[in-house]
Amino acid sequence: MNDGAILITKASTDVTLQIKLYDATNGSVKTGVTITDLDLYYIRVEDDEDVTLSNKIDLTALSALTDAHTANKAYEIGYGYYRIDLPDAVFTTGVTTGSIIIVDGTSDTILQATIDFQLVDFNPYDLKTEINTEVASALATYDPPTRTELTADKEEIIRDCLNENIIKEPNFIPDSGVWVDGTSWGIDSDEGFASKIGAGDTAARTITQNLEEFLLRGHLYKLTYTVTDIAGGCTITPTLCTDDGTTRSTNGTFTDYLTPSNDEVNTMKLSFLASSDGTMLLKSVEVIKATALEALNFYDPPTRTEATADKAAIITEVDANETKIDAIKAETVLIVEDTGTTLPAQITEEASAPKLED
């Protein structure tokens, strides 16, 4: 399709166009053409890539320029232009591009004339209205997010950009070896969950994943996991390194904020301990660094009473240390006097320095 193609709405009907004809002998505009000497062909390219070339269509004359559209008819407008009433078949459903060809079917004294079409889904002659209609329709159905939703999305984006799940296998894959399950647990399906199926000692009731990523000591981490099908009085308690989470006894998706101590490398793990009784399913385990906002919300500042008690303890400890230092200095002076040894300048200066009063 060339760049001069005319835009036509798909499946248009009663399309009338003007076309300019030229003399085949000298290239001048052609006037006074006998309409019945003209033949029309059309080409259609369809959305299934089929291409159709029509049979010859004999044009006949309209009675006036103001006549209603009548397919396969034409009329001279003037100055070499002619009105052509096209058949609807040119633009039928499924056509993506098309062309019409006008030829001199009698004497070959008229140059072949063509018009190309690009079929579109909108009305190119009222594009502003089409756009306004689409915009109005979109706005009518648009449900803008609430402040709460935007805040939640922001938190999710922050996690996606800056935080990855530390858990190598959030769900459970049989025989992967990522999760070490005690004999009371089973990972024997492709459903992505672990089943607590029996009783036993603590080791039997524990399922563990050793963490490949080193957790930052003293940093806050967010643990999320899902429990389903819990029954028979079953409970479950998570532990991140050495920090225990909350014991749960119901179905749901749960969150714990935990701060691992990481005193030893062998504590770098996440484990779940189930009770002896009952059964349950565990899935969708995630451990990520808590965001700054989550850390602030989790922070429990000391009360005035706690802060005062800490202050008193610190003062008592400082006073005790000062007493020990004074005793050491006095003992040092006696030793020096007994041995006749000269004190280093640093100790002498410190011993002779005036003591600050409380």
C-alpha cells in the first residue's frame, strides 16, 4: 500500500469518490469521457492474507451529480474529475487494504487510474469525536486507586526493586533437597506445599531450610507464610536463625518480624516446628528485609521507667569503674615508691590532673 492511500472505515458501505483521468496520447486531463467506455476492477487484501482481484465491472452513467449512491455508476464532474460509486464488496468485512483501477475498455485513449485504500477501525473523517468517545468510555470505567492501595503498591515496588526473597524454594518441591523435613513432614506432591502428617520428637516435627544468603545481624526481617487445612489441634512456630516467631493454630497467611542474632554460622536457617497433634499444609514461604517504614512501625521504644532504670544502672556501673581505677592508681603509686621506679609521663600527668567534681 503506497503512502497516498485513502483511509476508509472497515466494512463501509455506499462509498463515493472522485478520480482524475488523463489522456493517454498527451497526458492532458481527459474530459468528455463516455462513462460506458470505462471499466472498473478492484483488489482486496484480507486479514487472512487472501487477495482477490475482481472481474471486470462495466460502469454506467448516473443521471446527475446529485443522484443517490448507486454501485458501479459514474458521472463527469468537470476539469477531468469523475464521480465513481464503488461497490460495497471493496470494503467488506475482513479487508485490510484495497485498490480500485479504472481503465479505458474501448479505445485505450485514457491512462489507467488507480486509488489505494487503507481500512481502519475508526472514522478518519471524525477522528476527534472517535478519540473523545474512547476517552469518555475509559474515564467512565476507570477506578482510580485509593491512598491505601497506592501505599501498598509503593511498598510492593520497593520490595521488588530492593528486596528479593531469601528463601531459595518458597514452595516445596519433592526430592529437591532444599527443605530438610523431619519424619512427621511430607513433600510428596507437585502442589507446592509441605504436609505435616504425623507426631514424633522435635526433630521429626521440624522442617528446615538452610539459608544461602548471610543475614545481617540485628536487622529486622519479614517472614510471611501460609497455612491451610489445619486440623486436630495442630500448631506451628517459625524460627529465623535463633529468633522465634508467633505460634499459629489457624488457617491463614501470617507475618512475623524477626531479628536474627547470627552468633554462629550454623544458625543461618529458617525452620518450622509443628506440634505433635493434628495435621496441616505449609506453603508460600518468604523472608525479605523489612522496609524502613515496617521497621519504624515494629520499633517499640523504651518507656520512661525503662529509660530511667537503664540510666541508673549505667551511672552505677561508671561509678564502680571509677572506684576500681582510683584503687589501681593508688596501688601503682605505692609500688613505684617501694621500687624507686619513675612513673611514665602519661601516668604522672593523669594522676596529677584535677578530678572533676560531680
